[in-house]
Amino acid sequence: MNKYRLVRDIDIDTTYDLVIAGGGPGGTMAAIAAGRLGAKVLLIEGTGCLGGMGTSGLVTAFDPMANGEEMLVGGIMREAVYRLYEQGELGPGQCPERFAKRYMRWTPFRVEGYKRVLDEMVIEAGVEVRFFTRMIDVDADTSAKRVNGVVVHNIEGYRYVPAHAFIDATGDAILSDLAGAECREAGRDTPHIMPATMASLLAGVDWTRYNREQCHAMYQEALDRGEFEQYDRHLVGLSPVGDDVSYLNGGHLFNLNALRCRDLTEGAMLGRRLAKEMVGFYRRNVPGCEKMEHVTTASLLGIRESRRIVGAYELKEDDYFARRHFPDQIGLFNKFIDIHPYDTSDQEWDRFQQEHHNPKLRLGEGESFGIPYGVLVPQGWKNLWVAGRCASADVRVHGVIRVQPAAAMMGQAAGTAAVQSIRSGQPAEDIDTEKLIQTLREHGANLPQSDLSSTMTRDLVRS
Ligand SMILES: Cc1cc2nc3c(=O)[nH]c(=O)nc-3n(C[C@H](O)[C@H](O)[C@H](O)COP(=O)(O)OP(=O)(O)OC[C@H]3O[C@@H](n4cnc5c(N)ncnc54)[C@H](O)[C@@H]3O)c2cc1C
């Protein structure tokens, strides 16, 4: 491609302690954590609300937060869920007995309530938020591995924002990649890309007459009759998020590369077509759905996999199956390895079914694994962290920790670590991790490990 050299003078903002790009669960919890510790924080979000996939992406359910015995997910995420519960903003029938205890239970929420709760929490924490603003460039010293500032764009034009520390919570590791940190890309560094989905919000569902198993059987029959544009057997289906309102996690968009604008555009259009087809199927066939109304598809396309960093620690499948816990773990989790079928072949369907129904391929009740601090630190970088979907893990464990509660725990840890680093002068990889864990505990994180260590766990010590 020919090049156009963009040269222009732009205004320089005041210097922040911490700039966070992306206001999904990772970025928002990072901002709240840092704000509560007294840091001057700027949170930059491209859309007009916080929550990321959970709000703009209409992915209106939290993955399981408990393991059948206890609530693994603590800290700010736990607080947010309890606020939603107290304000009547969780889905019908959701209560602490369920979300704080039971194994393999999703927690649907009302999307408007979640947006408002996150607004409340960032305001209370003194975070400065800029909506409708995109981080578009990064000024970094690649030899010193330090980020100096980012360029943002909004209605007021371009602005250079300097800061002492940065968190990349864009989901796609955009800040890290622009800075020059090493990243892995699905489809480039791996043979497959997990499919995307365009989620929808539906109204008019009579839950008293809806039966999930019956619906799945009918869906298979309709597929066999050739009623759908693609033969996608993996129906994720409906979740109640209101008295007659449902979230539709439906229609896989296969081989979509979320790092290509054309794929995103075509995927959004195909996603809307597939959603319309599914709504038609529900209306025609499924008891309780006759009066279903398709309220809207999401404004953010649901991306499961794109780019992630190579971190100081890359969490791997053997860590997961060993139920490994770490002295510097910043969160505990229990989710199964959730790799949606890569295509519509029988082979992929069988692989997916095996993984979902084989208890040996998932953690059981009462079990958990730890997420070590090093997954948040791009290797060697001094003042840069990530939080959320772009954290460092192999493809399999990425399929576990990419979800909202885990992203939120990583966010709280990244925000806390950034503030500690600024105050101690120690770079990201060298902060005192014992102190980090103690601070996280003081702020509600569930980190029961007794063998604390002042240095982080590095990949080098893998046995
Ligand atoms: C279809 C689908 C279904 C899912 N189902 C579930 C589920 O049931 N339960 C669950 O817990 N998880 C689920 N997940 C996973 C989960 O929603 C996401 O992986 C999680 O939200 C990731 O959090 P994050 O903070 O890393 O990024 P995101 O939630 O993606 O947020 C990133 C934010 O950054 C903003 N942003 C990006 N680039 C820029 C930029 N350059 N400048 C400014 N802002 C920027 C975006 O607008 C967005 O708000 C699902 C995901 C998908 C795609």
C-alpha cells in the first residue's frame, strides 16, 4: 500500500498517573481499583458506556463465579454483582445462593442496570472517563520498553495523553501491539480462530412455556430440514435477562478475523441475518416464543479471540489441569475450557461435544486454578499491563479466562499493580508481589494462598 505521512501538531493533555484504553470489565475494574487507591486515572472508551461485551456487545450473562462450595470471584467484580442484585438488575430468579455458591451457573443481568452500576462505581472512585474516544496511537520507547503516551481521538480532535503507566484493556491488545510488545494472533500464529457472534436482545418471551431441551431438539430438526443459511449445530440459545426479555447468543460467524475491518463489517451484516433467521425459527416453532420481538442486535460484534500478549507468564493447559495455584495469583477460577467449534464439520462438532461432556476435561465442584500476575505483563515492559481477553495464555486457557468475571479480576489486579509500580518506582515485572496480593486482599479479592512471594512467578520456573 502507498503511504501518506501524517504530520500535525496536537494538544498535549495533562499528565495522568494511569491511562487505561478500553472500558470492558478488564478496563473498568482496573480504573476503579486505581481510583480507589488515589491515583489520577483516565479511562478511554470508544463507545458511550462501560461494560464492553457485557453491555455494547449484549453478552448479558456472567460466567460461573462459584465452584459449588464458595464464590471464587471476589473484589470489585463481587461488589458489582451484589450491587446489581440489590438494585434488582440481575435476571429473574438470580440470588446469592445461586451466583455465590453453585457450580456451573451463569448469572444473567439487565444490561441497562449494569451500565448504570458501572457509571456509579467509576464516579465514586474518582475516575475520569472519556466516552466516544478511541486510543489510536502509542508513543513508546521500544528499547527501554516504556510507553510515554497515547494519542486519542474524539469529537474535539486528536490529543496526546502522557502518563506514568498504561493498561491495555481493548480486548484486542491494540495498545500493546502499537507499542511494539510481542503478541500472538489467532489465525496467524494458530491454525484456527474461534468464531464470533452477533448477540441480540429479544422481548415477548413467555418463560413459563419455554423448555430449553425441547428447543434444542426442534432446532436440530429445523437444521436438518435446511432452514438455516449455515449448518451450525452449536445453539447457545436464550437466557432470561428480564421477565419476558432474553439475550440471544446466537449465530456463529466462522473464520472471522477480528483484526480485519472488512471481516468485522461483513460479520456484522451476516450476524444480523443469522439472528433474524433464528428469531424466525423461535417464533414459528418454540412454545413461549410465538410473540418474540427482536429488539436489537449489539453495537459491538462479539469477538471471542483475536490478539493476546506474550506475557511474563503464559498460562497453559497443564497449569489448568494441574489445578495449579501460584504465590502471586491474582484470581481463582473454575470455568471449563470453552473452545466453540471452529467450523461446521462433524469432526469439530465431535471435538466440541467431547470437551463439553467429558468431566475429566473440566474442573469439578470445589476445585479451582490460579491466575498468576505475570499474565498481565507484556514480557519486559516496564509500565504497561493488560487486563481481560488479551492476557497471556495458550489458546486452550485463553478459552477459560477470556470471560467477564476473570477479565474483571485481572483488571483489578492490573490497576492495583500499576499504582504500586508508580509509587515504588519498580517496573511491572519487579514489583513486590507479596505486597500486591496483600493490597488486593484488603480490597476484597479472594486470594487464600499462604505461600506468598515478593517476586512474581515467571515462565522460566515451569517444571
Ligand atoms: C458471543 C460471546 C458470548 C460470550 N458469553 C459470555 C458469557 O456468557 N459470560 C461471560 O462472562 N463472558 C462471555 N463472553 C466473554 C466476554 O464477554 C469477553 O471476553 C469479556 O467481556 C472481555 O473483557 P475485556 O475487558 O477484555 O474486553 P471487552 O469486554 O471486549 O471490552 C473492551 C472495550 O474496549 C473498548 N475499546 C477497544 N478498542 C478501543 C480503543 N482503541 N480505544 C478505546 N476503546 C476501545 C471497546 O469499545 C470495549 O468497550 C462472551 C463473548 C462473546 C464474544
